[in-house]
Amino acid sequence: MIVYQAPKAQFLIDAANGIEDIIQWQVKHKLRRETGVSEYNSWKNSLGNAMFHVMNTDRFADELTVAIEYSIPRTNNRIDFIVLGENERGQTHMAIIELKQWTKVLTTLKDAIVQTRLRGHLVETNHPSYQAWSYAALLLDFNQTIRDETIALHPCAYVHNMVNNELIASDFYGEHINKAPVFCKGDKENLQNFLSAHIKRPDSGNTLLRVDRSHVRPSKELADMLDTMLKGHPEFVLIDNQKLVYENALSLIGKMDDSSKHVMIIKGGPGTGKSVVAIHLLSTILRSGYNTRYVTKNRAPRTVFEVKLTGTMSRTRITNLFQGSGGFVEAQRNQYDALIIDEAHRLNEKSGIMQNRGQNQIMELIYSAQVSVFFVDEDQRVTWQDIGEVAEIEKWAKKAGATVHYAELETQFRCNGSNGYLAWLDNTLQIRPTANPTLEGIDYDFQVLDSPRQLRDLILEKNRKANKARLLAGYCWKWVSKKDKTMDDIIFPKHNFSMQWNLAEDGGAYAIAPNSVEQVGCIHTIQGLDLHYAGVIIGPDFVVRDGKVVTRPEERARTDKSLHGFKKALKENETKARAKADAIIKNTYKTLLSRAMQGCYIYCTDQETAEHFKNSVAVKYSYDRK
């Protein structure tokens, strides 16, 4: 949807006479939403000042098309500023300009990510060059008119308040800046040169209107790219009832029409291949010409799957296919043909950094797509805000008038394919009683070690083979190294052991980053992912007293937000609050202890807890294995 479109001459008039009020009115009546103070001021500064001076030159014809706040059809993305016209040969060219009011950024070691201050907080966000390029890639990959008419796209970024551009133009971001140059304060003439190099005269037809009304269809190139990537990875092959569940979910695509909605709930425990089926659905639906996305709340699965598929830690064109669950607050009804929601048990009610946006993520996802497929394991809800359970999905599906379908993934491929090990975990963690009180007869390498040094040494040894072993821990130690990289977080002086939590620079790639075995991961960086071997430190939030598991929410680190809301709930209903916290802590350890395919080793900070696990194993192990 085009919020504002005008010839350059009219834009200059509007920019000089309160264009922010015009845009505010258009947003209210076209997008049906109110404008915040910061957004209103950004229009005033970026449009009424910065872009007014860029466009106020005889180098650009008065009839050039200018568009502002262009909402890319059937996506959640908006382009700040567009200049559209033709070159000397009559080919249509479109400049995509990402506008930022930032005055300062800090670099990070994450691809295409910078730090800047937003709403008073120092936050990580996309580099504006990457952001502009990603919008161009999105148009090229999904807009049929752009492809059919071979419209040339030229993304760039204009950080018009930033005087010193050394950090934002750092060589580290060179790959993205080469695709979309970044201009800072004082670069007005350079930006004009960039625009005039491609756009020489006005558009001879109403091109932008055709772009806006275009069919949304994925390009064959994008679909083929993802399909080829999948075929090159044996770990993404569908096995056993994964194939049946995949076909049943795929059949819903043929039932799509504007008058009906379909919701599919696919249940599956750890290692049953939920993500494998999800990625295959994404690829096949895309190849069939439909607008689809893979969605998770957690960044880690999205990052790891993209890296595995592309073979690079850099962001690529398929990045646009992977989205967070909080990006659908303003989505339109049936904006997407299909949404594939992995790790749906981690969905929250509210979205945003402050958990203050939207109404309910499950509702928003169902509203946004004709077909929504939820992959759920209720035993992997590990934070106070997690609402992803079958009953909640059913409730919102019913309110949306959707037909609900069900499937279950049964065969377990993690933990050496042993359902018995998972049953033993349920019994030992006292989640529920099972027929597996010991590991007798279960072919899985489980060891209880007497020191964290032994645990670390064993994981380092196992990791040498395939970079698929990691140390993990319950979140019982503050993350002090996040601010002071000279400090360690998890320290056991008695054992001469100290390590840091996972590097912030690894982002969601902790499970595969080459050097991350030197740090300790947590539930937030490993959930939904597979290892060969896991070493788990069980902290003081989980202890055993006289044979009974006792969970201690107060032992969780203050830097962990998993139990944020527990203290308030405690005052309202202590019994209910403690039961919920108990389930979260037990689910956390079950999730950590079921990440690995071949073996899991643990160290307990509490001796009685260690004895509980040793007695439950009931198998003699040599803890000095080489």
C-alpha cells in the first residue's frame, strides 16, 4: 500500500509545509493505525528536512515519482522513501532509501548488526544498508511486476544526523554496503549523485501503482535456491511418519480459499523432527508459488537453519523467509498464504522489547495467514511468558472460524533414538512417573561427573570430531561478561573452574559457531537444536531432598527473564505460581538434557542431587573415560 505518492515538485511543497501531518493523516486512514510521537518526529526531520534538501535540486525533474512509507504488499515491511523514474534508455529504475535519525552507532561482531540507542535503550538492530537491501531482495523475490518488467532496484541508506561515519561504514559491513551504500550527514551531494546515476527522467507510465497491485508470487530462483540447499543436506531428509505428517500438512494448501482458514497443530517431543518437517513445508509451499514464511520466537533455530542451508554466517536472500513471531502485530488478514510456526510452545502473548505490543501472538499469526501450521511440544515451555499450548491455539482458531487439523510426530531420532531415555528423564526429573526408573537396557551414553572440569574436558574432547558438542547450564549465574568481557560468569573455585556464558557476538549461532564450545550455552541459545553430545551443569535451582525434587526459582540469575512475573504471581496465588515455576524449571532441564543425539553428561552443583541421578542411572560408569 502506498501511503504517500506525488511528483517531486509536489513533495517539495508538502515537505516545506508540514509533510508530517499529511503522512500522519494518510497512515490513520489508509493503514488504520495511530502514530506515536517518535514516528511523527522522524517524518518531520527525515522528510521535511533531510530529504527535502536532497530532492530540492534541478538535477531531478519535477515529475519524478516520490513515494513515502510504502508498505510492501503482503508483508510486514515498509520502505521509508522511494524515487522512481527512467534511465536514458527508458528502463524503469527504483531507488529504495532507508532513513535513519541516528547520531551514533557501535559495531558488533554479528553480521549486519549494529548497536544504537532507541527509546533510551542501547539495542541491537539491523545495519541500515542491510535493511534497504533486504527490502529490495524482498521485492525482487516476491513481486511479479518487478520481475516481469525488469525494474532495476537501487537500495541505499541515509543516516542524515550522523557526522562521523567511520563505524557505520566499517569494513566489517562492507558486503552489505557494497549492495546498498550508506550516506551520512554531509553526504547530500553523494546521495544525489547516486540517485541521478540511475534515474534521468520521469516514469512514462504509472509503474508504482502496478508494483503495488502486483501478484505476490515467489520467484522461481528463490524457490529453486532453497530446494537445492535442502537436497544437499541429509539431515533434512524426511523419515518415517515425518513424511506422512508433511503430506497431510501440505494437503491443506490445496484447500485454501478466501472464505476459509485452516490451522494445523502438529505435536512432537524432542528429536521427532518438527523442524525438519517445517523447513520442508517452507520449501515446497514456496516452490508451489505461494507466499509463505518460517516463524519462531527464538532466534537460534532461525539462525542455525539459515547458516546450515546457505553454508555462510552472512545474511542472504533467504533471510527474508525466516521471521520472528513478534512481527505480525500490524499484519492484515490473510496477508500470507501459509505460515509455518516452529517451536510454537514458545509463543508469547505480547510482542516487542518491552512486551507491550499486540494482543496475542497466536491470534495474530492465525489472522495473518489462510493456513497456519503450529509445531508444539508443551513440555518445552520454559519461560513465564510462554503460552503455546494446544488449548490456546484451538481457542484462537475457533475464534477465527478456522478448521483445526491434528497430527503427531512419534519417532524419536535424538538421544540415540531412545524414547526410553526421554521417559527416564520424565521420571528422574519428577515431571511424571513412567515405566523407566533407570537406564537399564537403554543404549545412550549418560554420565554423572564429579567435577565441572571433568565435564568440560569430556565435551572438548567430543567436540573435536564434528564441532557438535556443547556445554550447557541452567541459568543460575549472572551474565556479567556481557558488559565486561574480562570477567567469567560460572565460577567454581573449589574445582578451579571458570567460564563465560555464550558470547553475545554469536547471536543465535551458538550451536554451530566454531569457538562457542569455549563458552557455556543456556536454554535460550540451544532450544530446538541438535547436538551430538551435551554437557549440562545442573544449578541450585534444581535440587533433590530425601528423594524428592525441589525447584528453587529464587536461585535463578537476575539477568534471566525466564521467570519474570513469578514474584507478582506469588502474591496473587502462591500455590499456582510455584506450580508454574516448578514446571518451567523442570522443563528447562529436560530440554537441556535431551539436546544430544549420542550422549549427555552432567555435573550437579548439589551433591545430594548428583547422588539422585547416579542412583537413577543404576548402571556402572567409569567417569575417567578417555
